[in-house]
Amino acid sequence: QVQLVESGGGLVQPGGSLRLSCAASGNIFSSAAMGWSRQAPGKERELVASITSGGITDYAESVKGRFTISRDNAENTVYLQMNSLKLEDTAVYYCKIRVWSPRYLEAWGKGTLVTVSS
């Protein structure tokens, strides 16, 4: 069973930056696809960024050019660098891991709160 622990959330002013981290337990990280999703109050959870085991990234239109997802396989950690933060980026941010071999497995972290406010 893999566990994910997010960190790095907090309060930031509009236009500011934060870097979220997600550390994974176990030895499956290097073969896993990783993603960051967020859920704002009263809204459904949405995927904002993902990265494959090979390093291919994808982003929601709302964060393209502002957020960057990256991974460090040696540290079993995925990052989300968030720049030019907007009020509407306020949400709980969740990390997700998926692997397909030897069997399909996915898991979520418990989330970290990002509040963008002046």
C-alpha cells in the first residue's frame, strides 16, 4: 500500500508563488504516473497537472503557463510550482499516484490547503 503526504500549502497574496511537494512511500514511484488535483469549496475536484513516468506533462487550461509539475524519482517526490497565483486558485490540493504493473493501483494524499487572498 502506497502512502502520499503533501506539504507546502499556505496563505499567499495574489501574484505570489508556492511550491507543493508530495512524497510517496514504497518503491513504485519511478514507474508511476503522478497528478495534482484541487477542490475548491462547493466545486468538484479537478485535475490541474499530471506527469507520466517518462516525464511527459499535461496541464489544465486554467493553470497553463503558471504551474509546473516535476518529479524527483530519487526522492520519491512530485512537485507543483505555482506562480502568478490568483484568487480562484484557492483550494485543497491533492496528490494522486497511479501504476499499472504488476496490477492497477491508485492512491490519493490527504491534501494541502492553498489560500490566495489579499
